[in-house]
Amino acid sequence: MTGCWNALIADGGSPGQCAWLNDKFGLSGQIVPKALGRPLSDPDAAKGGRAMKATIRMTRIDVAALERAATG
């Protein structure tokens, strides 16, 4: 995932919020790991809420960090 992200923002691309990016040609895209749903859809609404709050502050999605945020 990191290699794909880095390749897309290389040579003039730019990262955005919540896994969005623009490549060097100006095309926008979003790279979302499959595992993102795990912490966001936790049956405990408080855990899911903490994970969502952490996601919004991220540029590139870090699932391990989201799982840590969810647990408090």
C-alpha cells in the first residue's frame, strides 16, 4: 500500500485528507486499505467513533494507528 501511495504522489503529486491524493497529472484518487472497515465498524460505537475521528486527521490511512485509537 505504501509503495502505491508513494508512486502516485511522486514527481509533483500531493497527498490530501482521508487517503485522498492528486497524482502528477492532477487526477484525484483515494487509496483505502481493505482493513479500514474493521476498526470503523466495531460493534462498540465509542470505539468506532474514536477510529473515525482518527481517520479524519490522517492523510495516508494507518490501520494499526486506527485500531490503537479505537481502543482508547
